[in-house]
Amino acid sequence: MPQLVWEPVDVLSVLGVVPTVGDCETSHQFVVEQPGVKLKITIWQYDSDVEILLWAGSLIEPVMKCSLLECPGVRAVEDKRGAFLEFAAANTYTGRYDGYSPMPYGLRLWTQPQIVLEPFVYHL
């Protein structure tokens, strides 16, 4: 399994928060908090795994948990819709992701003006 392709600085620029780096720098955890909502993204770059947790209000358990196992890449995009991250779905590529090309499908995340998660498909 190839290592996850991503640019930590690009992820930081979209999320606007500095990550907590795990032991031996094997993971990065980003926590974004907005009124009534908390988002936690953990990236294990050597395992190519990403976990996204979303809490609403004062609930103890997350209202959404998304585990992207064997995620080939994460890319930051800025266009007329704003700045967002795209997480590629597993088995999207037969080879290694180049880090720049549009991903055919996966999960998209905005944090401005509010946190929004949506599955996406590009019709290439």
C-alpha cells in the first residue's frame, strides 16, 4: 500500500488550525471548533488512513464518524466555491496519486463559512 499523498501545509491552510502530531510523527490530528460543532480529523499518513469525527452541540458521542481506510490522497482546492479539502476514496487509482489531479470521487470538506461534508463525484 503506498503512503498517503498530501501536503500538511495545504491542509493547515484550509482548516486554519495547527495539528497535534502523534508519537514518532506517524499521525496528525486537526481539531476545528465552531459554535455548536466540533470536527476532528486524524491522518495516519504511513497507513493511508483518515478518520473524520463530527460532534453537534454538547453530545458526548460524535454524530458522524467516517473512516477512510487506504485513502490515496488529500488535496486542497480553492475555486469559486471557496477553499476545501478533497479526500480520495480507497481504490480510486491503480497507481500512486500525483497530489494534483482531480479525484474522481471521495469526500469533500469545507470549514468556512461553516463545516460542511459531502460525498462527491467528478464527471471527467
